[in-house]
Amino acid sequence: MYNLLLYLLVICMSMTDVLVIRIPKKLKKMMKSIPINWPEYIRRSIREKIRKELMKTAAARLDTIRKRLPRLNAGTIAEWIREDREHI
């Protein structure tokens, strides 16, 4: 079991990159005064930003597809719903 955990730890560690940023000394001092796990906070923030950007891209692609589709009237949609209900 120990070997498996060690193996997984090595895999996880080898699947990361290091990102170095420069911040003003005053900001670093302020960060030290707040008890937050800054690396985890930054990782979560980056993941959230990526998720939002991917959602924006997907929404734009859906809008492009939606514009190419023909408009449907309410009667057509109601008809489809009735047909589906009849088949149940």
C-alpha cells in the first residue's frame, strides 16, 4: 500500500509545472498577514477563470450554430411535445 501511495505521489508531482510571478514587496507583506493558503487560492482562481473562458467560448459557438438553424414557431414545438407524450 505504501508503494502505491508513493507511486501516486510521484505521478502527481511530475504532472505539475511551476509558475513564478513577481509581486510588489508591499503586497507580499500584506499576503503574509492574511492566513490563506495562497498557492491553493491561486490554483482555484486560475481554474475558475479557465472554466469561465471555456463557457464563454462554448456559448459563442452555440450562438453561431443557433443563428444557422431555422426559426421554429410555438405550434411546431407544441406538436413535437404532443407526439412525444403519445409515444410514452
